[in-house]
Amino acid sequence: MSKAPPITNRVRELREARGLTQTDLGDAIGVTRHTIIAIEQGRYSPSLESAFRIARLFGLGLEDVFGWEEPVRSSRAGKR
Amino acid sequence: MPFREKSAWLMLICLGLVSVAYAALVATMSNAVGQLVPPLIPLLVVFTVALVVLATGSHIVIAVLAPRDAVAPTDERDRAVSARAGTWSGYVFAAGVALALGLYLIVRNGDLLFYCVFGSWVLAQLSEYAFEIAFYRRGI
């Protein structure tokens, strides 16, 4: 079914550093607390709009908050 | 747990219970008369009312327990989960209807066609709730 998206993020770390709760962050960018939890746990990749809102809220660029993790290939495929 | 996931759980349970009860009653009545009973509107009304009462009552309980979550508008994740679950359940419904139509071409029984399409509809709805739960829990 669904697999974890290869997008990583530092939302939790940045949110905690600024003393924000998940509810505060959710209210600030217009999503629920549960969506913030899912983003932090890597179970949901936010829309581009929400990603920009989060990055701007932290005063950072998009790639300072979100990253792309290359999917791990099988060792057999890697040897080719 | 998001309110909409709780809601999906409740609807899965309520619709599952009512559907099983309805199917069991139709099967019992059909066994008694020795053939498939035609769809009865009063029976459908009774089970629809039962579903509405169960669903409304259970949603009132979860709304009272988490009022803030209950009044929160849907966000982008809720909409994405709902859209994908709806798409997948649409495939379930389409497959059920295709099978029902195929069965009708062989058996030529309108009552059976009704039950098969109705069953596909219920199954599709149940699968939509199940997909929603899966997407909320495993990610989308």
C-alpha cells in the first residue's frame, strides 16, 4: 500500500528549539495537530504550500527544513 | 488519533454490524421460504435508521470527548486521505458491480442483481473506511 515518502524533515527539532507546541505550529500553518505529528514522524509529506509556510515560520529556506533521502536500493542492484 | 480516523473506525464498525445483521436476516428469510426473498423496503428503512442512530450516537460521544478536534476543519492531509481512499474504494465498487452484472447474465435473477450491487456498494463503503484508517496510520 503506502510506503514512507523519501522526504526527511527537521520540523520537530526546529519546533522544539523555538518552544512551539504541535498545536501552535498547526494553527500557524493551517493544519491540525495530528498532521504536524504525521509530518514529524515522516508519515506525511506536506504540500509545497505548507512546506513553505513551515520554513518561513522558522525563518529558514525550504531545504534547511526538508530533505530528500535517496531510496536504499538492494545490494544486488547496487553492484550493477 | 485524528477525529476523522476515529470517525472512520466508528463507521466501519457501525456499517459492518448493520450490514451483517441485514445479510443474516435476508439469508434466514430466504432459507425459510426456499428462495431468495426480494428486497423489502421496510427492512431497508429499519436498517438505515439503525445505522443513522448508531452512527450519530457514537459520533456525539467522540465529539464530546474531543470537542476541539471535532470542530476542526479538514486540512490537506484529511483531504488527501479521503481522496485516495475514495479512489481505491471506487475500484472495489466497480469490481463488485462488474461481477454482479456478469452473474446476472448467467442467472437472470433481478433480486440477486439488486443484492449483489447493494452488497458491492456496502463493501466499497466499508473498504473506504478501512483505507482511510490505513492511510492515517501508515502514511500517505
